[in-house]
Amino acid sequence: MHTVKRIEIISDSIELPRIIRSLKDSNIDRYTIFRNVETSGISGTDDAIEMAFIVAFCPPEQVKTAIEKIRPILNRFGGSCYVSDAMEVRSTNCVASL
């Protein structure tokens, strides 16, 4: 196991291409997108806007660059971003032991 950063982003789906481009520009290509999620925040819920949840993992040294690219998108269009520590377990090691 080794330490990685987990980046969780909640945004409307219209901004997905910009957010994904920012992740890729930061050399983060390991992410998962959950589309059409329901959220509740300060302004309550809005069924008219399709929301997305993105979770990405990267080495700690890459997170600052990614956040600098994502923050302007969220500031302009709304959304939330959370960064936390995580431990990655390489799954290829599990396959090799079968």
C-alpha cells in the first residue's frame, strides 16, 4: 500500500469536460465519474440540473496543480471539491497471487 490523494468533485454535468481536461492536464488519468447524482446543498435540491460526482486519485505531489486548474471552474460555475488522504492497494498484486 502507498499514500495517494483522493479528489472528490461534485459539479453539474455541463462542466464535466472542463473538469476532466483539467485533471488530464495535471497528469491525472485515474478517475471515475458517477453521472446523474442527486445532491442537496445550500440552495437545496434542483432536479432540473444533472449533477455528476468525480473521484480521482493521484500522487500527493500532483494534487496542488490539479486544484489550481479546477478551482476557477468551480468558482465560475459552482460545485464542490474535497481532497483527502487515501491508501492505494495495487490490485495487480492480488491477481498475481491467484
